Amino acid sequence: MSAARLLVSCPDRPGIVAAISSFLFESGANIIDSAQHSTDPEGGRFFLRMEFQLDEFDAQRTQLEAAFEQRVARRFAMEWRFASGQKTCAILVSRQAHCLLDLIWRWRSNELGADIAGVISNHRDLAADVTALGVPFTHVPVETARKDDAEAKLLSLLAGRVDFLVLARYMQILSPHFLEQIGVPVINIHHSFLPAFVGANPYRRAYERGVKLIGATAHYVTEELDEGPIIEQDVERVSHRLGVAELERVGRDIERTVLSRAVRWHSEDRVIVDGRKTFVFD
Amino acid sequence: MSAARLLVSCPDRPGIVAAISSFLFESGANIIDSAQHSTDPEGGRFFLRMEFQLDEFDAQRTQLEAAFEQRVARRFAMEWRFASGQKTCAILVSRQAHCLLDLIWRWRSNELGADIAGVISNHRDLAADVTALGVPFTHVPVETARKDDAEAKLLSLLAGRVDFLVLARYMQILSPHFLEQIGVPVINIHHSFLPAFVGANPYRRAYERGVKLIGATAHYVTEELDEGPIIEQDVERVSHRLGVAELERVGRDIERTVLSRAVRWHSEDRVIVDGRKTFVFD
Amino acid sequence: MSAARLLVSCPDRPGIVAAISSFLFESGANIIDSAQHSTDPEGGRFFLRMEFQLDEFDAQRTQLEAAFEQRVARRFAMEWRFASGQKTCAILVSRQAHCLLDLIWRWRSNELGADIAGVISNHRDLAADVTALGVPFTHVPVETARKDDAEAKLLSLLAGRVDFLVLARYMQILSPHFLEQIGVPVINIHHSFLPAFVGANPYRRAYERGVKLIGATAHYVTEELDEGPIIEQDVERVSHRLGVAELERVGRDIERTVLSRAVRWHSEDRVIVDGRKTFVFD
Amino acid sequence: MSAARLLVSCPDRPGIVAAISSFLFESGANIIDSAQHSTDPEGGRFFLRMEFQLDEFDAQRTQLEAAFEQRVARRFAMEWRFASGQKTCAILVSRQAHCLLDLIWRWRSNELGADIAGVISNHRDLAADVTALGVPFTHVPVETARKDDAEAKLLSLLAGRVDFLVLARYMQILSPHFLEQIGVPVINIHHSFLPAFVGANPYRRAYERGVKLIGATAHYVTEELDEGPIIEQDVERVSHRLGVAELERVGRDIERTVLSRAVRWHSEDRVIVDGRKTFVFD
């Protein structure tokens, strides 16, 4: 028996759950987890994630998808997809190791939810560590004047080979052209503070402002820098006793935790994006 | 359109969601929220909470229940119940006001989820405050040698008049006989620490032990004192700088938060009890 | 024996603690709590809070202050002040009761740290509740075209009578002129989100953006709206299952908790302001 | 300039801070951080941690200690010690890697606060990982019938070579004899739940009981198993949606965080033990 997932979003109206669950039941599937959400039963949008077991899902997938489209999806104007098996990602990183190592460790402990195809960095610093942990490492340097070349190289390495990308403190901005070409979701992590500090030296500015909470946000990358749909956020309390370096240490801990959670949820198809917003069926 | 809830638990097997959602759809109901959980798709137990809108639910409730029993529940050996409208509770309290006042305030702000029929106390201390807030107050003193009389008085005041009881720091132990006679759920709040301190002066002992977290637990009352199914728990960090009185202050804040959440979730039929465990569809 | 506090800030250099503690010891004081912080032992700034007991502090205060200035403060170029007794505040509020009632309750439970002289509102909605709780209520309406009149009225009611003001969801902006004239600290509470939402309907925008954390910030009011030194912040996790009204409910809970903590810390002279930053010796 | 720490505990009475800070000032030291706590100014106990910079501290340490004993400590019946430089620890581990790898990683990032002399395990499972990270690994098997031999071997490897031991999920109980012979602090980590589950399969029992919080406690090891002074505790919220394996995953994350914090605080001499309690000057 394989486990598979069905993800659906459509305009809300009566009968959706009955239609989907009857279809799956009649197809021989056993629903093992289900979650749904409606933004508004009157004129809102409906989101559903179902996890089910079905004998030889992969073998009969094409047939099942055709039947679902015809008998259910069309009637409710659904956006939908089935998913099965484990996703594969590549990790892009610059010099800071904390997020990367956390992801690799969890992968080795079978708790990441995804497979890691390899690590790509614009620096060589982390090559030895990554290789020692059994993950392929590729160095793709980025020269300021020749960013396009670097992105072309990334595309040639990645396109068609991974289900999503993780930016684990990758300090380069990916161009809209790259995002369009790569065609898979890209997950990023960045610090977050209240009040918000955009630009250079955020931890120093947080220190100078005396913030009482340090945070991090994991989000999907869109053309609007750091403004894509939020997958996960967390914070930790800090006191005035912590200097800039200690705030950065706290920040690293939150970043790795938040990014790992986001990657796991994405890998398990628990995140549905709707415009600038996500629904996370954790 | 009235909103109603359906709560179901049964042995897990394929077809449950399809059967329930088809029944509701065919009955003209619009599902607006749904959550389910299976302890194990193979031989485990299945739990479901559905919230739906249905024209004139109350008028056709008897008929609907009979049909559900016949067409769905019997087939899957379900324990089930429909619920609609707002529940009514009574609050039992001794001398400490913090949980009680929080409940009353939230009731006045329409965020408690339940109606408060009245407050009963074994002391007169809080009579003026409660009355000023527009809630009936009844004094039912408890003499150590005559606890049965007090419980008989409580029963005569409460039986058949409330949907559940809240012990908001009520410092009397209710007898198994009372619990059986009252026949409705009773929600209690108590402090909780790691390591666990049973008995007198828990905050002093927590202080002497140097605990770093202060907590509270809301649970359903069973014959086993403080051992009933847990509805909600929370903690707050404390430092050695806090004395016993300040730990108690922190404890009061957590108690009122945790109890209010538990009451709201219970009121909205979000809690399903299974043996010594709860499933909270928050 | 009265308890008193000494607050000091000055350029850091060796000998400060020795000088202060020797002075207090020779004056017959018993230090019962002490905390200090240096932004940098080399060329940084030093902050200290000492709590001490001293026989007849109030009677000999003038003499003690003169001696401290002469023998200690001058040598180290200190900004300093002694404080004793309980501070008195006034609360300004508009229509929302949650922060106000939390403050009044804690005041009645002797856990606010300050005395409440009265409540002033630009609406009459909360008059009955406040009066029933034994606190004087004054209605000072604010007409858009005649804000100066309202502020003049506030000044005539408050000037010289309170040690600080608390804006417990007071939906009027106080003018720089008012802040200068009132001459005492003003503590405000506002929601806070990541990313930051300035302007109208912040909870709706947070909902539309799918934020995972709801927060609140208590700060001193300066001429820069919502940009004054932060005293306290906190957040709570929220899920996509919460609608706008429920996010607001969560927000109210955080606001009242954060504001009450900020008021208590300010009342106990635990907050030292340095430019746009605070040091909180909690 | 070297940084050093002074830790003091003694019966509380006036003049302690003045005596200590004057001594340090006159010795040419510059206090860069200081924290103190009194359990009760009248008849309680006083605790102090001072961090200071002093030219050639190590060279003049013996002389300084003698002077401090004579001029300050004796007068106030102090327990005291100076500390300087970095501590060295050894880590004992069984099969689970999560706490161990977190400690090693922080050590490599210079954020552990201590040096790691080596790792000892009663199993060979983690040998390759530890060695690859540049840390010596020693296998000391423990046969049930010959525990004394294993402890003797541990003593021969460790005695006199480390400042403290860390049990990073070491699933063997150390005998009172070993603890006495090793003569250095031993830090342990264990899960913690409310209600408390002693014995086998704690996560399964927590799951069956429906706990809402999963926690971990780091403590000094004493002869009373898991009852030594608590250094740090933390918890994370969990829902009924998590199975036993997922509760264990959450538990691992808290364990590694809590243990790393405890090790750092101990390494920086921030923890003062008083009977069964700790004061943590974080």
C-alpha cells in the first residue's frame, strides 16, 4: 500500500467533501488524514488536503487523475494535484553553515521529509563538511558583473532534477528570469524583527533599538524580495544583556528551526499557497 | 441558517468520511469546518468534528438524528452526537478571583463561547464583584463534617440547569457520587510543575527546587483527582529572581489563560474525550 | 525600614560599583537587589539599578541626595535618581476595555505596582464598569477640529497629579506639545506583526497575508508615533483557521499581558531609557 | 587583559557588594558584568557573580586569592572561587546523536563556551561521525554484570583531564562511587512531561495520556537519579495529530536546545548551585 496526497482548492459550495471522499472511497482508497479550510462558506474559497492509502497508486495514477478530473474536479472548478513518494531538493548556501547542517542532519535522521540531491554554494568554505556528510557539493561562484552566467550554470545543474530548492542562507538574489526558468518552488529563510529592519546589519540595528524578540521567517520566493507567502515564523525572547554577536547566535537557532519546519511541511505537501498567503495543514 | 456540529468516534475503516459528508450534503447541510483524526488507519479509532449550516436545524433535528443513526452510524458502530446553540455553564469558586473574573469578562465580550448561568462559592468573598458584573451569586458553604449536605445543595441548584460546570479554583473535592449525579462534564484547573509537586504549598516547593517553568493544566474531572483527560496546558519561564509570591502571580496568569481556552474549546464542541485522552480540534 | 531604588547611568570606567556600594553601605543602607549592565567596558555606557532598605529614607532623602551628588555622582558624570514609595498613574482609554480592565484588576490584586488615580476616556462607554470597580472616571470628549481643547482639559486634570500615563487603547494621537507639557512618561500599547502593517485594519491585513504570529509592543510615547523606546513585546502563534475576529481576540490577550508587564516594570523603576532603547532589569 | 569570574555565596548582610567591588577596584580589575541575588535580605543567603578584566590575572591569581580570603571572604563567611580561561569537557553518549552533534557543532562555531576533549560511548555507532568532525572517540562498552569495570575505565580516561562531563543521552546510570571519584560536575538531559512519566516508554505514555506539552530538563547529576539541581528546562506545544515517533522528534529538538544552553551557562560560570536549587545568571 502506498500513501498519497490529494490537494484541492476551489470556490466553496456544498458537496465538495462528499464528492471527493466518495470518489476516493469508490476508488478503493483509505483516507488516513484529512484537513480542510474555507475562507468563507458564502462565496469564499475552499482548501483541502487528504492523505490516503491506495493499492498500487503509482501504477493507476494516470487513470485515477483522469477520472478525478472528469467526475469531480470539473464540477467544482477545482485546482488540484495528487502527490506521492518523496520529493527531492537541492540546497543553495553561501558561507553560514547553521541552516545547511541542520537540514542535512535531519535528512540523515529521516526526519526532513525530503531527499537532498546536493548542495550548491557560491563559496568553497563548506565543501569539506558537506562532502563528509555524504552529500554532493558543487561550487558555482557568482561574480557581481556576471550573475547571469552563474544562474545559467545553476539552471543547467538543477533544471528537471529537483522538486524544490532551499535557500539556506544563500546571500544572492535570484532573478525573476531564474525563478521562472527553474519552475519549482524555492524556499528562503530570513531574520525578522519588530520593528522591521530592512537592509544591512539588521542584528546591530535590532540591538541598538533594544528589541525584546528575535525572529525568523521562512517563505516561498517570489519576484518581490522577502515578500513571498510565509510558510513559518518563530521568535525567541532576548534581553539587553545580549550583545550583537549573541543576538546573531539566537537568530541562527531560530533560523534553522524555522527553515527545517518549512521544508518538512513543504515536503509532505502540507502547504497550500493562495495568492500571497499560505494554509499550512500541520 | 443555524450552525450545528456533529461529533463522531468509531473504529477506523474506509468510507466513513464519504458516508458522513454525503449524508450531510443530501440533507441540505453546508459543511463550514471539518477536522478528523485517526489513531491508526489499520485497526485504530477514528474521530471527526464537522461544523455545518442547515436551514432550520433545530426544527428537523429529531428526524435528522434518526436518519443519521439508521443510514450512517449503525453501519460504522459510531458514537455520535449533534450539537447546536450555545451551552450554559455554572462556575464554582472559592476565594481566588483571577480565573472567575477572566471567564466573566470574556463572557461579557462574547468570546467565552458559553453562557454563564451563575456563580456558586463556598465563601462570600466574591459576592459583590460577581453581582456587580451582572452574574447571579449563590453562597453554598461547605462544612468539613457535612460535605454531603453541601453537595446535595449544589445538586438541587444545578441539576438539569447547566451543560457543564467550571471549577475556577474551587478548593473542595467533589465526590464520585456528585460527579455521577450531576451528569455533565466538569472542567478543573490546577497548577503544574516539573518535577511534579503533589500536596500543600506547591509554589513554595517549586521555588525551593528552582524550577525554570511554571505551568497550569485544565482537565475534565474524573474520580481520580487531577488525573482526568487533559484539555489544555501551558507554561511560562521564570527565573530565580522571582519569590514565592511572584511565582504565584505568574501561575495565576497561566491558570486563567489555560482555563478560558479549555472552556471555549469545550463550549464549541472542539474536545473529544477518548478514555484518559482528549483530541482538541482547535 | 523603607525600600528605595537608585538608578544610575554614566560612562563606564573602573570603580563605579565600588563607589556606589560603599556610599550606600556607609549611609546605613542594605542592598537587597542589584543589577547592572555595560554596553562596552571600554568606552561604553554603564547602567545600574539598586534596591535597598534604609531607615527613614524619606526623612533623610534630601541630605542623602546631596551627599551622593558630591561624593559619587560628580566624579563619574552620572545621571542618577533615587525613588521610593508607590507611583500613581492615570489611564487613558477609548472604547475597548480589555487592557483597562486587566490593569484595574491587577491594581485591586496588588500586583500592578502602581496606584491608579483615575481613568479618562474620550467616550462614555466604559464609565459604569470603571466606576463599579471603584476608580474615578472622567469623560473628556475629543472633537476632531478642537483637539487642542481636549488636550488642555487633559492637562488641567492631570498635570502635577500623576507620575505617569498609560494609554490603554486610547485611539487619539497626543501632540508633541501635550507630551512636553505633561512632563511625565507615557506608556502606549500597539499590535505588532511581521511583516509590519502600518495604518488601518492591521488584523485584516495580517489575515490576508497569512502571518503565523500575532504580537504586541509596549513602548514609551515620543514624538515619533509608535517609534518610542520598547519596554516589552510578546507574540502568540496563530493558524490559518483563525478569522479576523479571532486574530483580534488573540491580539487583545497579548496586548493586555504586555501592557500590564510594562506598567509593572515601569512602576518598580526597572526600566532605564537610553536614547531609543531600554534596559529592563526584570 | 584577561577576563575572569568571581563567584560568591554567603549569609546575606550589609556591606558585601561594597567589600567585593572595592577589593576588585583596588586590585586594578574592571568589572564588566555583575549579577547578584539574595533569597532574603534578613537572614537569607546572598549569591554573586562578577566578571572582570584584570591585567595578568593568571600570573597574580595565587596572590589575589590569598588577599581576597584574608581581606573579604573571611569577614563574610563566604564560599567563593575565581575562574578564568575556557573549561574542557568530555561527552558521554550512547546511540542517539542529536544532543551530541548539536554540542559538537556549537563547539566548532565557537558558541559552546567550552572545549570538547573527546567523546566516549558504550556503543560504536557514532564513531565515524564524531571522528569526521575532528573529535577523539573512545569506545567503552558496558556489560551489565561488569559495570564497575566500565566505570573504572572511564575514570582512568577522564580523571584529572576534564572540568566537567556531559551526558548527551548516555543511557547508563553512573554509580555514586563514580560521581565521587570523578569529582567534577556532571550535566544530564532528560525528557520531562506533565504529568510526570517515570520509567519505560515515556513518549508512548505521553501520547496515550494526550499531553499538550513536550519538555526537557537539564540538571546536575547527583546520587538521586534525575533529581539533581535543574539548570534549564523548556517545552514545546504538541497536538493530538502527532504520533509517538513525531513526539520523539519534537523531544529531540528540545533536548538538544536545553542541553546546549545548560552547557554554555555552566561553561561561563553562570550557574551557582545551592542545595537542590540553581541560580542561573544568564
